[in-house]
Amino acid sequence: MRLSLIILLTVFTTASIVPQEKLTLEKSINIALNKNSTVLKSTNQLESFKSGVQAAWGNFIPTLGLNASWQWNKTDQQGLYVDPTTGQVVDGSQQLRSYNVGVGSDWTLFNGLADFATLSQSENNLESAQFTLERIKQDIVYQTMTLYYQVVYNSQLLNVKKDDLKWNEKNLETIKERNRLGAATLADVYQQEVAKGNAELELIRTENKLEITKKDLLYYLGIDVLQEYTFTDTLTSMDSEILSSNLLADYQDLSELVTNALNQRYDYKSASLNYESSKEGVTIAQSGHWPSLVANGRYTWFGNTVSEIDKNKNLQFGLSLNVPLFLGWSVSDRVQIAEVQSKNSEIELSDLERQIKKEIKTNFLDLQAAQKGLVVSEKNISAARENLNIEAEKYSLGSGKLLDVLIANSRYTQALSDLLNTQFAYIVLSQQLKYNLGTLDYKNYEQ
């Protein structure tokens, strides 16, 4: 029994001293860019679009094929007949064998410009897929930042709740001592005990929120949520620089911001290329109304035996013209479908443009409100701290009420929480504006 306890204590002690891996913001983004399933699938899909471009170029090249055939034929006939191979008159049955080996080529000379439209469409699709991948990476960077800052925010909020609990514990000891000396009522003791219990409850809730945000981040990164990691619980120098800078000074002209966003955002570029591809689809469908001209050539070796194949040859060249007169409105149906898809792509492009304008305008207003909130929150902390000191001094002198002290402390704690909330909102909104403008750089986080 004693040996088992020693072993267990050794295991727990060893586990406790194993350092946990630390996840910084940069490392988290790097993990997300390398493990996110959407990025992996989009990267794999690029290969299919590259193959489509290669196939489109192949439409301009003549095809080349090799063929071989063997045929055996047996004929049973009554009476006499002349053997065509020997010229002798025989009767009975006849067996013929034939061998053919040939090479052939077909070259489409004209098919209503469908080949050119297909090439242009495949190239647009490839470039659109590349832009989509770029936008996905930007989205991952922004989402990772948002989740990571939520962890840092809750970590700092947890420190505020811990300080609040320490204050309530210390205040409870002071009130108990005052009650022992007859300077405070028992009701004040009970009231402070309730305040201390509420502070403990808030601490537990904040701890739970912190753990939840950690697991949300790990899940998004594709990491085992049961594995323990440590995170940065302070602002970086870059974050402090953002808080001390006036970001709105660089973003005054909303029209210019929208114009830049339309030129820089990868999703808008991708949608524009999709619209161009849809117009090429109309051209491809309309090519069915045009004649097609195909050149062909064949070179064949043949014989009744294998040894005779190289003695008999046939060379053939030709042109084939196909003029569609009536195909049961199938071509018109394809044209109609392609035109509808093109119109829908144009509508989607217009909707995306309006959405970009809305996102930038909303983001700008939120950032403006957060910037003003920073100034107000800092002033509120100073005022709340001073008010708490005044109420605490009045209560210690016997001229104030404990309730006023608790209210002042609650307001001071809330002011600290509001400042944290405003600070992280300002930081996240600054990154969101870069994301909405299409300037959020992800390449610095790739390895």
C-alpha cells in the first residue's frame, strides 16, 4: 500500500513538473494555416483547376491514336467454289483471317470558338480558385486572432475578478474585526459575506469562460482539446501600439476605402472572374449553333497473316464538316441555362460589392465608437477608484454605509472590466478593418 502511494505521488509530481507547451498568437495562426481542413481542401482543388487548363490547351492539339484489330472468319458452303487466294476450285469450308494495325489523328479546326472560350474559362477558374484560397487564409488569420484575443481578454478579466475577491476577503476581515470591537454591526458582516460569495461566483464563472475560450481556440486550430497549453495573458507591443494610435486618422474617406477594398479583396476578385467565366460559358453553349470542321488522317497496315502486314498499306486524309440544322432545341436550352448562370453571377458580384460597402461602413463606425470608449473607460476607472476610496474612508470613520462601499467597489470592478472589453474590441476591430479591406497579411505567419 505504501509502495503504491509512493508510485502515485511520483507520477503526479512528474506530470506536474512537465512544462506545458505555450501557444503564442503567431504560432496559433501558423498551426491554423497548416492544419485547417478548408485550406487543405482548397489547396488540393487547385490541382484539378490546373489540370483543366492543361486539358483546355489540349483542345488545340491534334489527337493521336493507335489501333490494332484481328478478325477470324469461317464459311461453310455446299458445292464447289473458287478459293480467292489460290484460284483453285474446292469445296467444303473456308477460313479467313485478317490483321490490321494503324495510327490515326483528328484535329478540330473550327467548332464555333468553343475551344478558345473553354481555355479562357479554365484559366479564369484557376485564378479564381487561387484568389479564393488567399481569402480563406485571410479568414483563418482573422478568426484565429479573434479567438486568441478572447483567451487573452478572459485571462486579464480573471485577474480583475481575483483582485476583486481579494478585496472582498480583506474587507470581510476588516469588518469582522470592527464588529468584534463594536464598530460594525453583524448585518454588515453578513452583507460582506454575501459580497465575498458573489465575488467567488464571478471568479468561477470567469474561469469557466476562460477554459471554454481556450477549448474553442484549440478546436479551431485542429488540436486535441484535452491537451493542456499555456497562453499569453498580456498585450504584445503591437497591441499596445494599436491602442495608442489613432487608426481612424488613416481611414477618413470611406469612398476611397471601398475602392481600395474592391481592388484588393480576394473574394471580390474571385467573384469577378467567376462572372467572366460565366460569360465564356455562354459562348461555349452558343458554339453548338455553328458548323464544325475536323481534319483527320489514318495510316493502316493490314494483311491476312502477321507476316503480310508490312506489305499492305493504306494512307488516308480527309476533312469532315458538320452543319447543325436542327437538334431538337437542345443547343438553345444550353444557351438559355448558360445565360441565366451568367446573370446570376452578375447579381452575386453586385451583392458582394454592396456587402463590402456595408462591412466597411459598419466596421468604421464600430471602430470609431471603440476609440471613444477607450477614453471614456479610462476616465471611468479613475472616477470609480476615487469614489471607492472616498466611500471606504467614510465607512471607516463611521459616517458611511457598507452598501455604498460595496456599490463603489462593484462600479470600480465593472469599470476595469469595461476597459478590458473596450481595449480588446478596439484591437479586434482594427484587425477586422484590415480583413474587410483585404489587406490582412497572412504570409508572415506561413512557414
